[in-house]
Amino acid sequence: MLRNYLLTAWKVFMRRKLFTAINLVCIVLTLVVLMVVTSLLETAFRPSGVEGRSERFLQIVMMRMDSHDGNSVSTTPLGYKLIEKFLKPMPGVERVAAATLPSGAAVYQGERVSEMQMRRVDADYWKILDFTLLAGRLPNAADDAAGRMIAVLNATTAQRLFPGQPAAAVGQHIDVGGQNFEVVGVVEDAMHVNAFADIWAPISTFASSDYRNELTGMFVALILAERSADLPRIQRQVEQIAKGVVQADPKKWKTTRFWADSKLDLFARMTVGGNEKLDSGAGLLLALIAAAMLLFMLLPALNLVNLNTGRIMERRVEIGVRKAFGATSSQLALQLVVENVLLCLAGGLIALAATAGLLAWLEHIQLINYMRYDLSLAVFGWGMLIATVFGLLSGVLPAWKMSRLDPVHALKGAA
Amino acid sequence: MFRHLLKLTWKRKSRNLMLSLEILLAFAIVFGVAAFAARYAQLYRMPLGFDSNDVWSVTIQAGDNGKTRFDAGVYDSLRRGLAELPEVSGIAFASFEPYAFSTYASDMRRDAKAPQVHTEMIEADDALAGVLGLNLVEGRWFSALDNGSAARPVVINRRMAEAMFPGVRAVGQQFIDGEGGKTTVAYRVVGVVDEFRAKGEFEAPVNFAFQRFEAGRHDGDIRTIVLKVKPGTARDFERRLNARLKLIRNDWAYQITPLSTGRKAMLHTRAMPLVLISVIAAFMLVMVAFGLFGALWQNTTARIPEIGLRRAIGASAAGIYRQIVLEQFMLSSIAIALGLALLVQLPLTGVFGESLNWAVFAAAAGLSMAVIYLLSLVCALYPGWRASRLSPTEALHYE
């Protein structure tokens, strides 16, 4: 039966090649946009590359302090003391790292000034994130303890500052905002929430060591769990720790809150969730994204409905014959929906190829610095799912219309 | 002629309904993008209120998270040290520079009973007006005359003066901080600038107030140095500037940026969403064009017997052509009229406030109407031509 459907579908598609082509172009255009979005989401949230372990680490980016009367609220990144005193001794986790958010820094070489994004990180940071080392070495705990003035560059930055092989940069000295650093390592470019930067240096290279005594500051904490199943427990642990923090100014700030978030939670918290409660609003965010995608499909679906309705009018003789020989309305409707879904799946395959090309181009023009897109199997799966939903969305109405055709009128050609 | 067309369209209403719905949706999307673009074009032409040429900013990163206080001596040593550089022609301090991504806003009111006026603010010293080339239209900028003044001196922009003191001369008036019940700070207006949009060309006009900063008197410090440099100062000045700053205070870090860099980053950030939605809308329009073309083609194919009959009883080829194109034109007009009736609710109810003012609405409506009419015309040309070319005999024998 399905074979017959397929054969009929093929015959119909080949009879009017121009319309099949127009149909396909419309489907492909829609699916390419949706697949690019899916692929971006995949790259951002699925554990891969440098943040390959993200399914078992959590990050704390912001802290919220409330005053006694509830009128004043302050949100700031964490201070180093808070991470060192409260989070690092936490039991039941593999390790905890501290890193600053990337901030602008100028690299001076003779008369040349290059604007770079710099992070200061501790040795644990390099053990939680899987950077690919191209040359030299990564900083370790001994460097932190000794306060050595060393820096790690990514490949693009190394190429910009010291043209040639990555190894050429190792051992060179750079002047970052008036501080002299020795380059000890070069890592591959990476674009992820916690990985993104051009230059990394140990935290102990700050000009002043005041940061050690601050509860608020400019740091984020990364917590690596032993197993991903531990994450909910750690989130509750962190919530408890936050309750126990007493700010330097307890008269002004009564409560302190911070949350250990997964990457999706973090994004959801920044966009829809807010920083008041443990629930980050990730469910709401996903629902919003799905709704936006469905809404986006509305116009293309209408478009396809119009095209398909035209096609049914052409096929009314065929439909009349089938009805006269006893096919039920639901059988006919099913057939048309199947045909439409098939066409969408075919469009989906073409769109996948086009998406791969488009992403390669986006990567080439560096729309987002260091972004590397890969079309994983998951994107393929999502793409096909989107194509099917789209096929159903645009096939149901014409099918319903078709199945209502009166066989007598259909055969006589007066719809 | 018109009634005739209307009748034909009505005859095929269920089919045309779907087509109109599609055009309506496409119209709404084009309108959205056009309104966004029109608003940006409008904002870009408005005066900015300051001159960012040859201005550099230095953000002091003292590494104390803003806890320690700088005393007047710290500011004086920075001023003296930087004035010695031959490239520097003006030095001012502010809480942050123009084109920075930071915002500080508060609700102000004239007295305890007056309505609140949402106001963006920065703190500035006595030299900022000169460095940024602010245009004072009333009163004066801060000076040593304001030392020890009980109410905090402020300079506001004209927009805020009109919102806070409608119909009254703003200079000399006072207002208070509207937040919280107990500790209110009083402000005294000493001058009015014509305009100030700190976030640059694509920012909507806001109420703005500069508060005078006096070292040691307030809760926080201002840690951004705004420098006017001589025209033609190259980027490598940054290195000498940084070395000089390190001489003054070695334990601080400094983030130095020419305002032109900040401007580029800000414009880029603001224009990015527009570029993205334009690309997506363009994709959609291409798709709609293909779809309309296909649907019209099928429509005319289905109507071949009707066209044959018209030809047989004397209609000219041009007449048929006109009929197809005009029908499509009418369909688009119905969809656009419906779309406009819905979209006009937006400026009427004012959900988007000033961003969707009538000028923007008119520009966006005109632009999107032109696009949709053009699109439906282009899509109808070929199917119409094809239908007009049919010979009556063939058409009557069709099927």
C-alpha cells in the first residue's frame, strides 16, 4: 500500500516538474532557516569540543543581594574570596575553578595596538575545559602559587601577534595593558560560554592582590561533578551555601542568592527566568523557542497549502475515480498527507545539504568569532522532525478539502 | 469592470481567502521589518548632542570593586599627569563614557506628589561639557560656583526639562529622587543642553541628567577619564598614554578606547538584529513569491475554459491579461487593507510608544505596500501573459 502511495506520489511529482520544483524550493528555504537555528542551538547547548564535559559541570555567574527592606537589589559576579572560601571546599565534587569574565585588554607591540579579550583563570579551569593544546603547555597550580607572569593565546591571536607556526609564539613576551607576560602555550580557537577569550593568564597576575579579600567581584565559578547524576544535588548544595554567606556589609545586604546553572539554565535565567529562584525557566524558554519556530512555519505552510490546493484541482479526475471505486475519504486524505510529508522530507535532505554549505560559509566569514558549527546526527534528526511537522502542518488542510470532493462532480470535472 | 472583478473573486472565495491570508501575513512581516528600518533611519538623523571625534576614554580598573574612595588628590594627580602629554587637549571625568553599554537610570519627581519622570544619568565633573562639545541652550555647565551647594547641581537635556517642568524655565528649579520614602536627594538645575543620547545614533531620545561630581562628597567615585586629543592622534598614542597612567598609579589597570571604536561596536550591536530579521524576511519573501507564482499559474490553468469562452465571445488578449493582473491586484489590495486596519491599532493604542510614531508608521506602510504590490504584480505577469496567449479554440477544447 505504501509502495503504491510512493509510486503515485512519484508519478504526480514528475508530471508537473515546475510545480514540484517550486514546492521544493519553498520547503527548502523554510527548512534551511529552521535548521540553521537548530544547529546554532545545538552548538550552544550540546556538550561538544572544548566544553565536552558540560553535561557534568555547572557554572555560577551572578550573585544577587537583597537589602533588608527589599528595595535595593545588587547583582554582580562573584568575588574570589567567595569561591575560595565557600565553593572550593565543597564536598562531593571533582573540582571547582574560578575565572573572570572576558574583558577588553590592549596588547602593545612596538607601535602596534591590538584589542583582545582576556580572561584570568586558575589552574583548575584548564582541567575542567578540554582545550586542544597546539604548542607549549598550560598553566598549572605551581604557576598560580608562584604568581608567574605567563599567558596562553588562542591560535588566531598567536597568528595575529606572531605570524607563523603556533610554536613560534611560545616563549615570546607580550605587553598587555602595561604588564609583561611570557607566552607559554597556544590553544585552538574555541567559542563557548566559558571558553571564549583571546588571551588567558593566571588570576595571580593581577597587579594588586586585593581581589583575594572580596566577596563580590568579577569572577565566575565552574563546578565539575563526578557524575552528571550529581548535578541536582550540587545545585541544592550551592543554594544552601549561598544562604550561609554573610556579606562584608551585613547591615545593608540581608540575603545572598546564587545558583549553579547548566548552560541551558544559564541562558534561560538571563532571558526569561530571573535570578530569584532555583528554577531557571529553562522549560519556558524551550516552549517559547518551539512556539516561535511553529509561528515562523505559518507563512510557508500557508504558501504550501495554496500550492497543494491547486494541485488537487488538477488531480480531481484521479480522485473521482478512486472514490467511485470505493476509497474512503480518510484513505485519500492519508495518501495526500503522506505525499506531502514525503516531499517535505526530500526537501529536508536538500535543506540539510544547503545548511551545511551555509554554516561553512558563516564559519568562513566569522560572523561570530571562533564559532565552529558542526552538523551532528542530532541536527539531522531535528531537521527531519521539523520537516515532518511542516509537512503535516501544510498537508492536512488540502487533504481535508480533497477528501470532501463529491465523486460525481470530480469525475465530470466541475469542482 | 470593478464589480465584475469583485464577483469573480467572490465566486472563488475559499481559494482566494487562503491567498489573501498569505499576502496578509507577508505584508505584516514586511511591515515589521520596514518599521524597524524606518525608525532606525529616523533616529540616525536626529541630533546626538555631543561630538565623539578625537575623544578617548580610559576606564580605571582599580581592582577594589569600587569599595575604596578616591580623594580629590587622586583626581588632581591624574589631571596634572595627563595634561603634560602633548596630544591631550582636554581632560574630564565621568561615571562612564558615551557609547558605553552601561546605563544608570532613576525615577525623579518635582515634589513628593508629582508624577515620576524616568531619567538616565551620569555623574560628570566640571570639564565634561568642553571635552564632549555639549551644546548648552540655557543656563551654564558646572563650575567652582557650585562648590558646597546643598542641592546637587544637575544639567538636564531639553526633553527632560519639558517632561519635568512643562511651561516653566527649568534653570534654577529643583527636583528630587523619587525612589524610596526616606532619604531623598535634592537636585538643582543649573543648565539645559539641547540633546544628549549617550548610546549613540540608534538610541531613542531619553530624559537625561548630568549630576555634578565633587570628590569625596558622594557614595561612589567616577572612574572613567574622557580625553579630548589633538586631531590626527594615531592609535599608537594608547601605548604612551598607558605608560603615563602607569607612572601615576602602577597598581591599577586601564582600559583605553577611542570613542570611535566604542561607536562602531555600539552601532554594530544595535544594527545586528535588523540585519538578521531582514535576511530572514528576504528568505520568506522569495518563498512567498514562488508560492504566489505557482498558485496563480495553477489558477489560470484551472480557468482555461472560462478564458476560452471570454476569448470566443470577443475579449481581446490584452483584456484577459488585464483581468488576471487586476484580479491579483485586487486580492493584494484587500489583504493590505485588512492588514493596515489591524496594524493601525499599534500606533493608535501606543503599545510601542514613541518607537512607532506616525511618521514611522506611514513610511513603513508605504514601503511595505510598494513591496507587496510589486511582488504580486511580478508574480501575475507571466501567468497572465500565458493565459492571454491561449487561442480560443484550444482553450475551449481543453481537457
